[in-house]
Amino acid sequence: MRKFTWIVLLWLPIMGFSQGSIGSLTGDESIFYAQTKQVNQFFLRFNGEEDIQGKRFYPGNQGYRDLKARKSYLNILFDNSSAVIGSDVKFVFIDDALNKKNPAFLDFYAKGWFAEVTATFTYKKEKVNLILYLKIEKQSNGYKWVISNVYFDRFESWFTHLSDTSNLKYFIHPMSHELDFMNLHKAFKETENLDFYLERDYVPDMTALFVMEMKNGNLDFVAVNNVKFHIFQVPNWYFEVSYFNRNSVNSGWLISNVLRVNEKEKEDLMQHYTHVN
């Protein structure tokens, strides 16, 4: 089946201001600079390529990817109100990421991360929520966001009978070929049971179903509700980045969850989050 890819613009929120002070900055200005306002800024600060006052560092600059400075940057990239990130896990994660022999860096254009976008659509005039999974893909001399997978509970409900080995009613008899498969009319008569007749290992292509329903006019886009990112680029770790709109320094794009995982567990998590078997 042909693979469809769509170019999608990345949604970025508008930030607010508050009071506080950082370094030589005070008041609203300090809060504005300290907030991680863009996803690209999160990557730069994680790598030690931008400080909390918004100053960029380039290769050859003093302070570029400085381990000591990165430690302070990484500390402010966590959601401090998270109930799922313990201080011990945070400490170990930062220690691993700043390993002197092999420090970890994020690459915006590399594999190992993707966006999860929750959006509202109308499906046959009913408002519904879908999850779109997007990844960065190279094209010509640049890059673009493309839809790599879709999750919609209505689509999933069409395939609930897959791999059902207990069914003794809905099947095509093994000698059907001798009758020129004339009994296929039975399989196609009750469409709600059609998935009983599919091969056991069949994996539905939800993206193809999404494109088909969009092209047939059954699905219409309404709005983006939420965006978050799943990142697997740090060895032995997975973490999630979400947006928090607060009147404080601890605002913007922050790490909202982090788990220590091996490479096999990373593969399982990728499958879980993208609903790919």
C-alpha cells in the first residue's frame, strides 16, 4: 500500500510574563529569557548551545557545550511540579547525559524522536479526537514534518476480531477453492465481522484509513488541542517534553516524564506510543 506523507506546520504557543530575576536581568525580562519558549530552544539549552539569558553559543565560542553550564541548563528544563519525576531519577538522568567520556546531545534532524499531536476533527458531523504522530523527514536540501502514523479509536474498533482463534463461525472453508470461492458472499454479507476473515498477522494501516476518510469527506480537521514530544536520543533513557504555560521561570517546553530504559524497551515504547505492532 502506498505510503502517504503530509507536510504539517509545528504549533508554537504564545508566552506570558511574570516577575523574578536571573543573573543580571530582573523582573519580566528575566522570566522571558529564562522560559524555554520554543522546542528548538529546548534542544539548544539541552546541548549547552544557549544560556538561560538567550545567548547562543557556536563551535569555538567560550561556553559552547560546557559541561558545568549544561548541568544548570538541564536542571531548569524539568517540570518542577511533576509528580512522576523523582529527584533521584532526575539526578541520575543528568549525570548520564553529562557523562564526561560520552556526553549525550540532541539532534533536531536525527531519528529517535517524534511529535504527538492531539487534534479535534469532525467525523461524519460528530466531533472526535485523533492522535497524529509526526516525524522530521529530509527533503531535497531541507527538512519537513510528516505524518508517520495516526490513532483513531473508531478505526481500531473495526479490527477487534484480528487473531481471534476461538471463532468457529466466521471463516472461509479450506476447500472453498474447489467451489471457485463462491462462499465469499457469506464473508461480505456481514461487514461488521469482516475482520474475522483477514490473515492473523495483518496490521491495519491507520494512516491509509485516515487519508481515505479525509479524501472521502468523512473527516474534517477542526483544531490542534495539544502537542508533546517523545525523545529517545539519550542512551538508556526516554523522556517526554510538554508545554507548560505558567507565570514563572519554570515555564514553556519542559521534561514532563523520564524513564530509564534499555534499547529493547525503547523499541517497545515506540510501538506503544505510535500504536504500531
